[in-house]
Amino acid sequence: MNVGMVLIWTAFLLGLLASVSSFAGYFKRKSSEKSRKFRALSEKLELAGGSIVTAATLLLTYYVFRAETSYVYVFQHSSTDLAWYYRFSALWAGQEGSFLLWTGFIFLMLILMRHGKSGKALKDTELLNLTRAISLAIASVFLLLLVLKNPFSMYFFTPSGAAGTTNWNPFVEAFVVPYGQGMNPLLRNPWMAIHPPVLFLGYAAFTLPFSAAFAGLVLGDERWTGLASSWMRTSWLFLTLGIGFGAFWAYEVLGWGAWYWTWDPVETSSLIPWLTATAYLHAKLRAGAEEYRFLLPFLAIVSFILVITSTFVTRSGLWASVHSWQDFSSQGKVIASFLAVLIISSAGLLFRRYYSDE
């Protein structure tokens, strides 16, 4: 049996149930006892989902490190002739592994937020509950992407004897491919071990400011900045480091002369949310001014939407780039739909805030 596929499906169902339970707790807020029970259930499901994602990440790490090439992802990104640190870095060399890492970071940050100073100060409030519900819904979208393109898909024989792959059935009999394809030569650089995970940490941290700002707009609760600002600083820090490490990497490998930056589309799409995050941190210093009641949530929401836009153009291959996978698959369609929902719902809330402040 394919244990990895079982873990991914279990994590998806747990994440979805955690989100549904958290939303139920919010909608049942008039009944404090029912709301409390739903919140408690959501917290348990969140912890279980995060643990399963962690287990799946560790299992995939083991497979790429050992070059277990019967797994399609391992065959494509790892091989027995790679140095150990490149085999380890193969975890995030492809779409599926990077999404798995990103999702794990979201669950970790949700747990840290709940047990942090701001989370404890807002414990049992509608704001914290709705913020968690939105964040868990976002994590569920990433888990859906992993279900659609499972990092534990395997090679197998069809009844006719032809070879194929499966990314949904954990009970098929796999066969072993003797040698892996290995990592793209451009990725065989020490920066590969540092740049992607740092960047994904920054991307994942944008989830919480977005969710808090969205919840704050829905509820009209200005305390959302207490939840959002520390995580915006975290995302800004890691995104800064990630962009800087990537620039050094490009300078070394791609031969771009004395310039670290050549306005590659994917590089640019990671720089833009950094700019809006920087603007948010500056605007937060004047949060008491009336005009910033609209600007602060706008910047928190737009920063996350720009991160998803960056992810979409990278994964869909709509922009030609050394970073893109050129694959508008079911994953690309889900991300496009998710992006459309984010833009439409956020625009409605921001317009309501803008006109209510006039």
C-alpha cells in the first residue's frame, strides 16, 4: 500500500474538516457552548492535519534522500549519483514537494499564532476563530493541489503490461525504476538548499495577515492588526532573505554579469509582494490616522493575492522564465479559480470599507 498517498488524502480531509468546524464555530457564535465545541474540534483537527503533513514531508524527504525511484517525483528530481545535500534539496525541486513544504509551514504558523501572545489575548474571540477558519481553508486548497498531483504517485504496470503512473490509488502494485532522472543541472548549487525553503517560509507567512485582515473587514474589528503585523514582519524578513539568496544564486549560475537582477518575470512577481509588505509595515506606524483604516487591510490582502499570482504564473507557465514549470494542468486551473475567488471576495470587502469610511 502507498502510505504517502494515504497521508496526503488524510491531511486533506483533516484540513477541510478543521476549516469547516472553525467556520461552524463562527456561525454558531450566538450559542457559546456550541461555538466552543466546534472551536475545540477544529483545534484538534488542525493539530492532527499538521502532524500528518509533517509525516508526509518527512516520508518524501526519506524517499528523495534514498532515491526511491519507483515514485515519479523522486525519479524526476533525485538520483543515486547526486551528492547527499542535493538529494535532500530535491524535496522542494518540483511543484508537489514545494507545495507540501508550503502547506506544512502554514499549519505550523497557525499553531504558533494560536499559542502566541496575540493569539492568547484574542482567545475565544470571533476574530481569532474567523482568522483560523480562513487560514485553514487556504491550507485546504494547497492540500487539494497535492491530492490532484500527488508527490507519492508511482510507476505501475497496466493489465496490458504497459507502464503508467497513478497519483490517486494507494493500492496499485508499483515497480522499481533503477535510476533516477536527477535534478536539473541549474539547480545543482548550494543555494538550492537555502533559497527555496526560505522563500516558501515568507510566502506561507503572508497567509495569516491576509486572513486576519479579511476577518477584520468582515467583523469590523480593528484588533486584526495585532494578529497580522508580527506575521507580516516575519513574511517580509524571509521574503527579503529569499530574494537576496536567489539573486546571489542567479549571479553565480546564470552568468548575468555584474547585475544580480534581470527582471525575470518570476523574480519580479516575488519582488512586488515584498514592496506591498514594506508599504504595510510603514503604514502600520501611522495606523491611528483615519486614512489608514482602508490602506492597512488593502496592503495585507493585496500582498497575499500577489503571492498567489506569483505562484500561478510560475506553475502555469504563462510567463516564459527559467523558474517556470510550463504546465497548465489541473493544478494551474485550481490556482486560477482560487485567485479569482480571492480577488472578487476581497474587492467586495474593501469597497465596503472604502465607502463606509467616506
